[in-house]
Amino acid sequence: MPTSITYAKWTAIALFGLAAQTAFSQIGPKNLMSPTYRAPAAQAAVSQGLTKGEVKRLSATAESRADHLKLATYYTAEADKLEAQAVGYEEAAAALRNGPMVKNLSAPTTPGRYEFVAKGFREEARSDRALAASHEHLALTASL
């Protein structure tokens, strides 16, 4: 019997120590560019009305001015979000360029990779802005 009591004591002590260790295991600042870190997103002023499925359906059936204006505001908001993401990646690339030398130049934390991702976000934002402009134009012609 004494071995089971001793085992239970040591198990309880080990579990308590493990819980205390995991609760306070963060040493230093958070790794903001970690693939598992999710920063609190700055939400753009977007009405929570349109989902991607609704945008597809509305794009296929939009005839009225209000429909085209909804789509234009959706694409403008999406472009704004993409621009904000691109700015974040460009800031991270600048921080890495000004920081210490990276040993492995093909590592995912190199500035070139972040600039490439930022360029992709900017291109996507540009195409969303073009879609928004076309829907605004369609809204003007739909009202005539």
C-alpha cells in the first residue's frame, strides 16, 4: 500500500508542477510572426451582412443599384483588409532587414519571403478595388 500512496503523491506533485510550468512558460515577448500566433485583428468597418457565398450569388444575380453598391462596399472592405495585411508583412520585412543577419536565407523568416507575401496581398487588393469600381459603375448605369 505505501507504494501506491507514494505514487499518488508524486503524480499529484508532478501534475501540479506541470500545470504551474505551462501557465508561466512564456519567457520574453511573444513571437508575433509565428504561424500559430493570431493577433487580435483590427476589424474594418464592415457590415456583417455579406458572406463569400452571398457575394457569389449576388454577383451572379445583381441587377439593382443597391445590389451593386453592396458588392462595391464588400470588395472595398476586402481590399482594405488585404492592404492592412500587406502593411504588416512589409513592416515585418523591414524589421528583419534591419535586424541581425539571418543564417539560413531560405528560411521562412527572411525578408524576401515577407515582401513576396505582401506583394501578393497588394495585387489581390488591387483586383478587389477594380471589382469595386466596376460594381460602382454598374450601380450608376443601373439607376438610369
